[in-house]
Amino acid sequence: MRGFIAAAIGLLLIAGIATVVMNAERILDRVAPFDFDQPPGISTSVHLQLFRWKPERCLAALTRGGVDHRLVPAKEMENGCGYGGAVSLQQSGVRYGSRIMLQCPAMAALILWERQVLAPAAKRYGEKLTAVRHLGTYSCRNRNHQREGRRSEHATANAIDVAGFTFADGSSISITKDWKDDGAKGRFLREVRDGACRAFNVVLSPDYNAAHRSHFHFDMGRWLICR
């Protein structure tokens, strides 16, 4: 009898928590809906975390935001590598050199960064941004390409490495060459790095360690790091 009562109480608690979560989502969507065309704030972070647990919310947000994307068939997890709920970016406001595939929450964070961080930073820099040079998204490997250790977020298509930027006048900014620049190029790089922290869970730059001296690493993993 006691076991039955305990089980019943447990089910009631679970149902109660589920109801609270559902109501909270409805309130959030009504009061502060996710919008790629609005600067990220506290509610944006909540939405992005919800996207991790509810892919349908993320996909709906991409569609509402006019993001040209396609669903990618899942790749069965094997030896710590694979993905599900991934999308490919067909076209965007800037070129990325090659087609990008990411899990939906990471793609949402990338588009938010592009629109609300990169575009304003480029305007302040004084040139129209035309392309972002990246070093890849999905890659079945460990962190920092080590032979042993934990799998990278790249192993689940949950990360992107950004190496540089190209502008309409043909000029470019490279993280490798310009991170230590004291002028406009350095200010641009620090602005887009700092702004990425409002969209992604993890942002790593040359300030983090030597392994990131050539690129910014952005991911939507479980940790919160901005450096």
C-alpha cells in the first residue's frame, strides 16, 4: 500500500512539474517570443535552452525567422559521434564558404549572432560584411584533435569554428593575424567574440588557450564558458 501511495505521489509531482513547464512556455511565448531580429536578452537564453530539449520549437523559430534551411537525416551515434535534429543552412545574409550543418539550437544561435552581433559590428567597423570563413562544424573527433580524451561538441554537429571575415571592399580580418591588433580590426574581433557569448553556451577565443589562437569556437554544449 505504501508503495502504491508513493508511486501515486510521484506521478502527481511529475504531472505538476509538466504543467508548470507548459504554462511557463506559453507565458514566455506570449510575453517575450523568440525573435532573430531582436537583440538577445535573458528571455533569448531561455528560448535557446528550450530548443535543446524541444527541437520542434527550434525548427518553428527558424521558419518564422525566414532562415533558409533544410532538415538533415539523422546520423546514428557510433563511438560518440553522430547527430539528430540537424539542419543545413542553404542561404543567409553572409556567405560561409561552404554549406553549414548544425544541430538546430546551434544553428539558431549562429543566425542570432550573425544578425544581432556581426551585422552591427561590421557597420561600426565601416564595411559591409560579405563572408565568414569557418573551419567546419561536424567532425568525429576529440577536443582539440587529441588522440585521447572527451569527444568534441563537433562530434555531434553542435559546434562551429570561425576563422575570419571578408568585407565588400575585398579586405579581410583574420583571427590569427589580427587578434592582437590595437586598432579597428582588433576591436571588431573582440566585439563579435563578446557578442557571441549572448547566443552560444561556449565561446572560446585566443584568450582561452593556444589551441584557439586561429579561431573562435562556438558551441551549444552543457557548459557555460565565455573567454
